[in-house]
Amino acid sequence: MAEQGRVRWKRFALIFAPVAVVTSLLIGATAQGVIGATFVVSGDTFKIYSGELQGQGFALAGDVVRDKKGRLIPVIATGVRKAVISDLCQSVLAKTPVGTVTIRITGGQHGNKVTVENLVIDVAAAQSAATLRDIELGRDASTLDEVPGVRGPAGSFGGQGRSLTLRDVRLSAWAVTAATFSLPDLGLKVVRGAHECF
């Protein structure tokens, strides 16, 4: 912890989601229907950047997603019940007949704010400065109740808290779901070459 009250999000996640240890348990739970994957993911991760995210209610638990080939991929299911986001950017590289292109989605620019309810991100890797309040680490993942849809199998490690503030957020993710995603200034752009958010 470099500064009091601030942690590196990646280190925080690694504390309670040691993927190498829980993968077999998660795969078994998914096969038994304990954890429900919402959709089949594509074969690639995408990047998400935010200048700041302020959230009410958050939860984290080990999970897995499934690709079209049936592979089970371990992730950290990260949920926020309500969030306000600024300087949002999502980018993904796509192969096309004219070469690699970058698809970029932006919002929350120039003072506008993106608002989200029941946001769940299946995270592959993350880094951020973070302030977390009223956190519970080591809670049984099956009892998490801060964010709908973020739970793990009974006996596995979970965590949650009342609120969080993240700054300079950099995520690699497999999937994002949300009950409501409001972008007052949605921008969508396709650019030739690699021009990812970070």
C-alpha cells in the first residue's frame, strides 16, 4: 500500500482471488450450475479505461466464463451496484479484410457523466488507485449481497464493501453486463491499426 487508504486494484484482487488455487472449484461449480455465465464470450479480451469511477456497493468473487470452443476461463467477477463514471473508453482490436482495426466506445467526456446500475465486469487483469470503504474480505462468496449477480460457490473467498472510488482505472476484461448503462455523449469510432484506450 503506497499511500494510506489507497491500494493497487490488481494487488487487491489477487489477495482474495488466487486463480491458480480456485480454478478447479469454479469449473466444477459452473458445470453444476452454481455460477451462471450470462453469455458465451469472444476469443479476445478488450480494454476499459476510466479517469474516475465512484460506486455504491461493490463485490468481487472468483468466477469463470466460457468461450465458443467450450473453454472455461477464470476471471474475477467485479460488480458495482450504482456507479458514476468519467472519461470512459472501451477499445477492442478486430481483424478485418483491410487489416487490424480498433473499435472505440467513449462516454463521460468534457464534464459529462456515465451512470450505471448493477454493473458486472469479468476481469482478466486490473490496475487502479482505489479508496474502499467498509470492506469485508474473506466473506463466503455464496453470501455476497451488495451487487445482484456477483456471488461464488459456497466456501470460496469473496469480498464486498459499501462504496469505492477508483482513479486511473485500467482493465482487461472478457465481458461486461449492466442493468442500465446511460451515456449522454456516446461516441463510437473505428480506426485502422491499434489505437487502444491504454
